[in-house]
Amino acid sequence: MENTSLINKIIMVTGATSGIGKVTADVLMGMGATVILVGRNSQKLTGLVAELKQKHETNQRVDSMLADLSSLSQIKALADTFHERYDHLDVLVNNAGGMFMQRQESPDGIELTFALNHLNYFYLTNLLLDSLKNSPSARIVNVASKAHFGASLDFEDLQLKKGYSGFKAYGRSKLANILFTKELARRLNGTSVTVNALHPGFVATNFGKGNNGWFYKLIMPLFTLAAISPEEGAETSIYLASSPEVEGKSGLYFEQKKAVTPSPQAQNMETAAHLWNVSAEMVNL
């Protein structure tokens, strides 16, 4: 079904080669949008471009950009490539992320969960803000998670050098997504750009499949039994990217296409402002 509201809209989806990112890109392209797929595997990107072109005969407007979003230099290169090819951006869907049971570091020496799940959203969005502001009405969609409940940020040890746990790192990064959304909405007040975050639900995808360890291998199959499909998981991302009902709404957190209340920690604007400043320093913004 082609929805005229997305014809001539340029939409970037990160983490687009699998799971809810792939479904999101597919559905938005079906609504008539020009979709830019961002992923870190060139073969998967090439395959997906071909697959989507074959599926959407009336809309061949799909582009791909290669980037490992845990690397600050690759995020910068991605933004540069976008600026070379396009003069504006209507929707940015920050979807790429991961969960790592053992502590690892990004190419920049930053704890990998924090680098990929938070700094990626923060840095890429800031680098593309000029293009978003060039759109008459732009949207930023941040895929967060209910996993932020119970999490809090320790600014003395943001990178969990002490007592690392994959679940703790993940919960903190998803809390950071919502705090970033709140502070960005405050900063964008009065502009044509809105930003919202969402919980997709617990989705059956390849998320975290690179992890080793008995715990992950035993526990994940049990979780997966209760999981929803990527199609169901992508519904709120698609809704926030395309629905007229969300026009003008900003700084909110959604679940199942409804605005819901995040944790008290996710509503602390002092923490949000502090996280912004620390993040800006880390990426040399």
C-alpha cells in the first residue's frame, strides 16, 4: 500500500540489514519513501537493496551507506557521504545497537555498548541536524527499550570499568537513549524537527548472537520463546516515522504506538543535560 504522505520523503534507517531495522526500511519504502539503508556488512546491504527493489516495483528509490556505527570516524564519514548525496533529511531512525556479555571496547577505546547504543545516536544525529532542519518537518526516531527501567547512570564510571555486566551496560545505554531524546527535544523546541524514543517490545532477532558463554546460550532461547516478531517490533518505529498523529509531538517515549511514562531516572533533566555535555566531549562536538 503506497501512502502519499511519504512520497518525496528521505528516510535513513540504521541497523537496516536485519530484524526491526529491515522491516522498518521495507515498510517505509512501501509507503513511497526514498530509503537510505545503513549497515556494516556490504554484502548484506547489496543483497537488501536488490531484494527491496524487486519487491517494490513502483518505488526504486533505495540507497545504501556502509558504516560501523561503533566507530566515531565511520559515523563522521557516513554523515559526509549523506551530505554529498542529499540536501535534506526528513526522518532519521536510530535503530542500530547491540548487547555484549563480555566487556569490549570500540575502535576509539570506548566501552562498546555505550559507543554503539548511545554515542552512535548522539553523534550521528548531531552531524545530520543541519539536513534535518532543511526539511519542512523532520523527525528523529530513537529505538530505546524497557530495559532502561532500574538503570541509572554513574558518571564516575560511565564505561563500566568496574563490575561490568552485559545487562547493566545495555540498560544504561537504553536509559541514555531516552535522556538524549529528552534533552534534544528541549534543544529543538521551536524548530521544525521533533524527536521521540520507543520500546519495540522483546523481539525475536539475531540481536546479540555474537555473544559466547553458557548463560547467554541457555537463557536467550528461553527469552525468544516469549518474543514477538520483527514485524510486530517494528510497528512503533514505523508509526513514529510516518504517522500524521505524531506531527509536532516531541520528547516522548512510546510503546505499542502510545506515549507512556519512562522511568523516573529517564525524566531527570539535570542528568540529561549532564549526559549531553559528557557525550559532546567524548565525540569532540
